[in-house]
Amino acid sequence: MSILVFAAWLLAIVFSVILASWGAGAAAIGLTSIATIIVAVVIWFGAKRDVRRSAAPGDVAYEREVWSEALVNAISVPAIALDGNTVVMANKAFLDLLGYAGRGDQIVGLHLTNLVHPIDHAAFAELCADAGRPASQSKGTLRLVRADDFILKVQVSLAPLEGLPGKVLLQMVRDDAAPMQSAKTDRTLELMVGQLALVLFQIDRGCRIERLTPAWERLSGRTTVSSAGLRLASLIHPEDRDSIEAALTDLGHGRLDHMNAECRFVTASGAMLWVRIQARPYTQENALLVGAVGSIAEMSGRFRSGAAMRSNDRYLDTLLANVPGMVFRSRNDPEWTMEFVSDGCFDLTGYDPLDLVDNQRVTFGSLIHPDDKTFVWAQVQSHLAQRKPYVLAYRIRDARGNLRWVWDHGRGVFSAHGEFLAIEGFISDVSEHRGSADLARSHLWLDASTGMLSHEVFSALLSQLWRHAQIIGYRFAVLVVDVIGLPALLERIGGAHVERAMEQLVRRLTGVSEPAAVVCSLGGHEFAVLVTDFRLGGMARAVPDAREIQPVASLIAGRVIAALNDPLEFEGNLYTVSVAVGVALNAAHFIGADGLLQAAREAATEAARQGEGTCLFATTE
């Protein structure tokens, strides 16, 4: 106000001088006098008002503001007064602490969040909210950014200023236990971390994601914002999820000091990646455990680590423990020295696996019936020389002296340089599933000569395929082929031609389906075909879309029917058979692998009832 009055008075004097130069001297002197009187009156009234205001005991708000300013300046520790989040007063100690000595005008009117490190903005908001309540005080730790860009950690205390609504007194002391850090260095490290391929993460005690580095978006295909709050374990493959979540939970609750695990990670597109997760508990400055921090690194597709191998081993152990028979790896010597045998060894031979490995107690060669030893040796050596798999049927004597017929399917294992390494294969007991030894020999001879699977192996393979398909969602089909009138045909042919007739039929069936499928005799006049590669039906892909699978399965069934309809010739006579096919496609509404096979058999029976050459698909109706 005083500046405006002084400017008006100065203009009046200048104007008077101009009038005097025009010859109006008396008017100029009068104008100057009037301006001087007006200025004097204004100054007198202003001074009187200031005196009255400063002395007026009723102006409580003004007195309190003066008192609060004096209070802030009188405090020896760094202190400021805040109106909301805006600094309205700052003492010398505060300016000195943050490197703004003599520059209070740069601080007053500034929003304090400009001085608080971004990582503590949320904590500062909570402190202000607590301090805003009547008769309350809040304390905490903040990191402030000094004028020289160094980060300073301080202990702060906030309390409302009495009688001044919205205003808060903030006092602080430096936390000498925390060294200053350069904010520029902190930002440089942030840029460096952002360019790493390694994902860094922080989770809370509930295993929910709180912070992620930018590499997360490249690995997962998800944004860091959309991923916040998700349970980290929910993005792990279902088979690995429980163990990972248990380890992360133990970290967050202090029951585990570190974790180092390898697992399968599912991306936003549904792709599966092998990753390594390393993590440790995360504690704040006050030693409060708040969760866990760690890293996620993608593993090369060419590298399978020990943990992944162990996971696969557990899968194989489960499979081998449930397969009715003995998986083996042996040397090529007359005693068939075993390097590995599965747990099915006991059910097959009556001996524990360790009894056979390295001939610790007994050799497998000693279990083979003396009349079959030469035959087994010659057959295996012949197939190894041709590097072809072999299928044999022979007799062994178990630990109790019982004679058993076994089915042996194996092959030689060779190095990349062609060096023989071992024989690997599978041996199953078929004695209990045949009516007599002669019938067993006949069926085993048929399986061995045509490449058919035994019913036991086929069932085990179908069950395992069913479980695996439920996990990864691919399609396969089971065809049951009903050779109508086969028993009557075999009776007509009679004698030595029976086995030859069966061999011709089975060879035609396997010839149509190999190598995309496997064949098994279900007994009587039924055969099962398990199709996993639909290129057999002319598809360009092994696994078709859901819309394509039924037409392709129909084509495969048509090829089977055509192959078996060709006449059989014996001693100049032609014999024909009729064929019908039932097809079941794997789907959730079938109850397991046995339910799928049974549905295909029922469809085949209905197809045979409707007439030769019919193909029907199984339904749930």
C-alpha cells in the first residue's frame, strides 16, 4: 500500500514540474502541496491502523500466527510449519540441514513432497493424516532430497499447531545410522536395473506382487501395473505351483532364510518357460519382516538344470511304479547284466531290483529257461546288428521256481559315433492272462511277429496318455476294430493256417496305422488302435483342431476297413471278413482311459449290428 501511495505522490510532483514549464507555476505549486497533504494523511492513517492492529488484543488469529512463527524459529532442531502439504515457515536449522542456507524464499510456499524421496510419499501421506487428528502426534522415518541431490534419512515428528486449523509443526532429527546417498546415483542404478534381463520382484507376506522391474513385461507378457496384487505362484505351472507358493510363504513368515528353485512359468500367451527363482526375506529398517524380495531368470531352452531333471525323474518314477512290468537297461553279455531295473522287477521275478543290478545276487540270464536261452541270444544279436528293436516271447523261472511266460520289447542304444552303449527295454508277465501255456505261446508269437502291443502295455500307455492329455490339452483317438465272423473264419481255415491268417490280418492293421498309432488285440475278434498322430489321415499337422479331428478320424477308420476287406488266400482259396469300427475321441465326459476304451467298444458293437463297413463315433447319450 505504501509503495502505491509513494508512486502517486511522485507522479503528482512530475506533473507539477511539467505544468510549471508551461508557465502555470502557481497551479503546479498548489498541486504539489495537495499531493503532499494526501500522502501524509494516508501514511498517518496507515500507521495508526498498524499500531491499533498490533496492539489489538482481540485479533487472536494474527497473534497465533506470530506466535507459531516465533515457535518455529525458537526450536533448535530443524523444523517447519505446514499448511496442508505446503511449507509456510522454515527455521534456520532446517535450511542448513537441506543445504538451503540463506535461501528460505525457495522453501516457503513449496510443496514438501518435492523434498521427500518418491519412495516415501505414501509414508508421508500417512504421517500427515495421523497428525491431522485433534490432540494427536505422529512419528516416522522419511528420506529427504537435499539441494545437492543427496538423500538424507531423518526421524520426523508431526503435531498440529494449536488454534491454527490445517497447520502442522514438523520437527526432525538426522538419522546418523543411515549414510547419505546420491539421488543421481540412485536414479542411475534404477536405469541400470531397468535394462537388465533379470526380473527383480517384491512380494508381501501374502505372496502378492508389490514391485517389479521392467524386465517382467518382457518375460511374462504382462504389464507391471496389471500384475500388481497378483499372487506370484498363480503364474507358475500347476504341477510346480504348490512347492513354489510354500517356499515363498515360508520366506514371508521368516521360516526360511532363502530359496533357489527352478520351475515352469506360464506367460500371458500361455507359453511355458523354465525359470529360476531366487529370493530372501525382506525386512524394513526397523527389522519388521514385510515379505520377500528376489529375482526371476529365464533358463535357456537348451539347458535342463538339476531341479528340472529331478522333476522329470519324479514323473518317470511315478510312471514306472505304476506300469505292470519291468523297465530295464542291460549290457550285451550272455548273462544280460542289468545296469538298471524298475520296481516292477519284484512282481515279475520275485527278486528286489538290487539283487539283479550288476548281478549282485542273481543274473537275469540265469532266470531264462534253458531251452529259450539260445533263441533269445540269437534274436537280440540279430536285431542289434540291424539296429532295429526286437520283440520276443520266452520263459523265465522266478524266485519261487514258478515258470512264467514274458514279453520282452527292447532295442540297442548307440552313441552319436555309432558306439554301442546298452540295451533298454520293457519286460512284462503274460502268464496269468492266458488260458494255457500253448495259448500264451501263440499270442506271444503273434505279438512278437507283428509288432502288436500286449494288452497290459496298451492299457498302461492309454492311461498315461489320458492323464498327460488332461494337462496339455491335445487330442487323440481310440479305434476299436470288430472283425465280424473272425472265429467262424478261423474254424473254416483250421489247422496250421489259423496263425498265418491272424498274422496277415494283424499285419494289415499295423501296416495301415504305423508309425502314427499302436495296435493291440482285445481278444476274440476285436482289436484296438490308439491314434496320436493324425497325419495318418492326410493332415499336415500331427494334432488337428477340434473341428477337424472327427473327419480325420473317419478317414483313418475308412483306411482300416478297406485294408481288412481284401480277401485272404490259403491254398488257392479266398476268404473274406467283414469289418466295423467304433471311434472314441478323448474328452472330459468320458470317465478315464477305461471309460474311453469301453465307449469305443460299444460304438464298434453297434456299428457291427448296423452292418459291415460301418463306422460310428461314441457319444455320452
